[in-house]
Amino acid sequence: MAGGASVGVDFKDYYAVLGVPKAASQAEIKKAFRKLARQHHPDAKPGDAGAERKFKEINEANEVLSDPAKRKQYDELGANWEAISRARQAGATGGAGSPFGGFTGFGGAQGGNVRYEFHSTADTGEFSDFFRMFFGEEMTGAGGSTRTSGRTASGGGPGFEDILAGMGLGGNAGGSTSGSTGGRRAARPAPAATHEAQAEITLDEAYRGTTRLVEVDGKRLEITIPAGVDTGRRIKLTGRAPGGGDLVVVVRVQPDKRFSRKGDDLERELPLTLEEALFGCEVPVQTLKGRVLLTIPAGTQTGRTFRLTGQGMPRFKASGTGDLYVKAKVVLPTRLSDAAKDAARQFLDLVDQPDPR
């Protein structure tokens, strides 16, 4: 731009961009920036030019308002912007080759004259003309590199994308992040801590799914445990821990007297009388779903196993169900009377049973 050309730059209300009052605290500004940055991040709205423009405006407003020195300068000069702009257009400043000329402005917000000079020829990248008029000189690093909203043009420190990465909003993964002015750096915010809790449930609860209250740093949280969970399963709840960290719940399923478990399958014993085993019968079998009738063939031996399809555990976060394996256990009568013993001997004399050994 030639030195005598006029510059038409509209005043930008950075407080309105972030939706905060002028008296907002740094914490309120930070909170508003995070919320809007998540909402309008280009990764969340790919191809949306409006969202990209809004994202740049949000970054620009935060760049100024999150830095006390820039914010003070903006607050003092902002009220006199129209007069300063007219003076600029009238040629009150020169400076061929500079997009801003040698602009000198005066603001009286604090009483007396406060002088601001800008003599930058650096390209400040994706920020607006209004921002460059105010802060163009501060966006150039000591080595002459140009700091933009998402990068450093000649290898300087990381920019806004790195700040966003520290908040989980995208950007570079490593290194420290740059502060809101050129030479200063701030440590990347430490990620919120991951907390771990234990949850003990019964086999019936594991079959149907359940809820538990766990206490983390004095805070009680209700968690949902899906059906099919087994001992040792780790359930991660993103952002549920105090401070916004993740909560990992380690599940333990209590031993059950009726069933043993192998993966999604269950096993149990089924006691049978001598008569039931010898002559066959139908006996009720308790499963976790309810009762079913199992047909026992005549001559069933101890250890014979029957498979009940689909009567096992539901598969964790998947379709289908395991099976139930029922193992017969023949229970012989005891405390026989003399008459019973005589009858048993007569019976056994009639039975042609080979030696099983």
C-alpha cells in the first residue's frame, strides 16, 4: 500500500466477539474462548467458511483480551479509534512500504496524552487489519519471523494451534505453547488427572447390567456398568472425574455359589437321585434367565454334561450370549435299612454290570 493511500478499518469489539462484558475477569475470558473455540473449530465444521471466519475472530479476540498489556492498550485506544482512523486517512502519518505507515495515535482514556507508534512491515498472517494496526509490531519475533494465528513463518515458537492442542481442540502435539505476546512462553496446561475406582458387583448384576456409586476425591459419582462385564474389566468414563479428568472403573464380579464362569459361558452341577439317573426324568434347572426343564436320559452317569444354548452371559458390548453347561452328579442314597440293603443286593445280583475299572 502506498504511503498516501487511505486505510478504512472498522473497530472490532473483542468483548462482543467472546460474548463477555468489558469488566470480565481473565478466567471468564478464558472460559468463553474455550467454549467458542470448540463450537467453531474448523475440524468440527469442515468446509464451513463461516465457521472458519468466526474461529479466526475468536482467536484474535482472545489474543488481545487474554494478555493484560494488550488488553490495556486496546481499552485505552478503542474509545478514540474513529478519530485516530480519520487522522490516518488524512495522511497524518507516512511511511512508504508499510501497510500501516508510521502511524502515531493518541488516546485520552486515562487522562493526558498516551502515544502509540507502530512501525512494522511484517505480515501478521490471518489476523484482521484492525489487529495488525494495533499489534502488528508485537507479532514479529526477535529473529524477524512472523507469528501468525496458527504457526510461525520462519521456525519460531508455536502459535494458537498449539494453545488449542493443550486444551484438546487440535493443533500441534508437543512442545511448550507460546504466550499471547511474541517473546514470552507459557507452559502447556497439564492434562487433568485420570482417576481410578473399584466397583464390586454380583454375577446377577453382571448378567443384567447395573449402576454403582463410586467416590473420587470426596465426590460421589453414579456410574453405569454394562451387561456382560467380567472381573478385571476397565470401564473408562471420559471427563467424569473431578477437574475434568477421566475416570477408570475397575470391575470385580463376586464368586457365585451356583455358577462358575469361563468367558461368556457358565457351568453348574445338577444333582440327580439314583432313581432319576437310572430311569431318566425331567428336572428343573435354574439359569440366570430363569428356570428351564432339562430332560435326563435313563442311565445318566455322574459327570455327563448337558449344553443349554444361549443360557450363559451376554457378550460385553456385543450381540449374542454364551452357553450354560450343566454337569450331572448322581447322589447315592445313604443310611440304608437292613431291608433296603437286602433289596439292593438282590437288585445288584440281577444287574449284569461289567467291571468299570
